[in-house]
Amino acid sequence: MFFHFVKNGDTLYKISKQYSVPLNTLIKDNNLEEPYLLLVGECLIIRDKKTKDRRIENKIINGFCYQGISTNTLNEYLPTLTHTSIFAYRLNNEGRLLDFNSNRIINRIKEYDKQAMLTIANIKESGGFSTSLASSILNSNEYQNNLINDLKRELKENNYDSLCIDFEYVNEDEKNLYSSFLRKIKDALPSYPLFVALAPKNSDEQKGLLYTAHDYYQIGKIADYVILMTYEWGYTYGEPQAIAPLNQVKKVIRYAKTKIDNDKIIMGLPNYGYDWNLPYQKNTKADSVSNVEAMKIAKKYKVEIKYDKVSQTPYFNYRSEGKEHIVHFDDACSINQKINLMLDENIKGLSIWTISTYYPQLKILIDYYFDTDDEV
């Protein structure tokens, strides 16, 4: 597999001849639509017959999906995954799981003989993570027992294979309570591999409500696997920047490896971008876009795709209705860089946030690198 950055004067015909790749393969692999406009700086996947897939075994490739994911999108991704995490069961202040219908997704996962993961999160009904909800559970043995009993029932009745805990914005002074809570969950449900989502820390001293209660060393001893949420450097209400800058992701992984066994570490991989208005004003909201939507915007306005050398990610600027915009997203080249970082650091796998939007190049890359047919 090769990657080609489009230059001035490039055409699909020239590129297909240069690499001896059929035009229809080039079009399909890169999700190109008529009139097949190419942008300077656009990254194209080049798959020739001489290059064999690597098909690395015994890695975990997880995809988070929302309850409303389309069946067609799920069908596209499932062959390339080992696990699918359905996001997410909510719970009340007394630890009772709230109704969550995941049967359609679980049935489809089982048809592909893949692993279904039950995910719980301290999310409010209105959305967003709740510090007070997490605190209510962590400070009550009764409420923790309620949750464990509900989890036992739900895991068994719905034929789940594993469990993921995603508690975010936990109070700093409840760090030890959170680790003890995870130990209690693991001891009560020993037959279900426990995954824990962790904020992307790069040191023990990192401050902020998102980070301080996530004790990499303690949680790493308890969990079977940890999912590092290595994204959201660029976020909805933040300054314009790459979603997952490679240099920052590398720092998080290398810190994690000093606290947690390599074979437990799973790197988060974003499947989205953001569109910001310029000039940026603090606390203004960026629009979330899929990687496919980002390229459609770029082609609509016929702008150059630029590539930041530090973050190793693409971005572009455009003007619409008198307003300047900047879009940061990921393409085949930046995703390839992240996959190779994961492989170079010799960790367990990848976790995609999220698979709810289909990105053909992402599927091609995972299929090229990994053999996900055998149970991990």
C-alpha cells in the first residue's frame, strides 16, 4: 500500500498510470464521487497487486457505536473489528441501569461472530458527563451493589462478552474510591473482560477534573484492558487544532507504558473532525464533521488540503457567507501514521471513536494491517 499526495496537474488517469492501478480501484478506495475533483494536498490510498496485506494477529480492534448506528454502516465495519462497544448505558443516582435497547446491534455483532461490549457511562439524560452522578455511586456500597446486580443480569440476558466502564470528570479526592469501585466490579464479574476508558494523561502531575481521578497504575492493575482516549485536543468549545496530534498521542502512550502492561493498552483513534469559525472566539462552538464530510466541504469550496508536520494531520481553510473557517480532521495518511505509532509502541490495539459514520479509507487501513477473524 502506498499514499499519494495530489499535486498541481495530477489527474486520476495520470495517477492510475503512475502506480499501475485500475481507475475504478482508485475511485472506490478513495471514496471519490463524480466529477472526481482532486484537491492539491489530498491524500490517496494506492493499493497495487504486488503489495500484500500485513494481517497482524492478536490485536484488539474496537469500535464504539451509538444506539442509532445504521445497519448498513455496522455491516461495513464489523468484519474489520474484534469488539464493538455500544455507547452507552446510563444509570441513576442509586446505581440502577436505565433502559437501553441494544438487541438489534448485538444480534448483528453475533452474526459476524464478534465480541459485544456493554458500556456504562456517568452521563446525564441531557447529555454530558456528571461528576455528581459518579460521586453518588462511588460513595455508596449499596448503590454499587445495585449496579453490579443490574450488570450481571444485563450481561447475561443480552449475551454480552465484555464490559467497559467510562466514568469521566470524577472528583480528584475520589480517585481511590474509583479504583476500589473498579476492583469491586472486576471481582464480582470475573468472567467478563473489563475495559476501562482513561483520559489522555502524560504525567502523574497532570491537573484537571478530566484527568486526576484516573490513576493509570492502580487502574492498570485492575482492568484487563484500558482504552486511552487519545483525542479531543481539538474539541467542540476549544481552540482550533488537530483532534489527535501524533506528537501528543505518542506522549500519552509512552507515559501509559510506564504504568500499565503493553498488552493492556489500547489507543483511541478518532473518526471525526471539527469546523471552526475564524477568528476564533473563546467558548464558541465548533461544528462536528465526519472525515467524509470534511472532504466534501473542501471539494465544495475547491481549497487546498494542508498537512501540519508536527501533528501529522490534515486541515484546510475556506470562506462561506463572508466567514472564514478552518477544518481539522483525519485522512488516510494521518490514520496510517497513528496505526504505525500503535504498532511501533507494541501495544494491544485500537479503539475507534466512533464507527457511527462510515469512512471507507479507515476500513481499508484496518483490513490491510490486521487479521480480526480470530478471537483475541
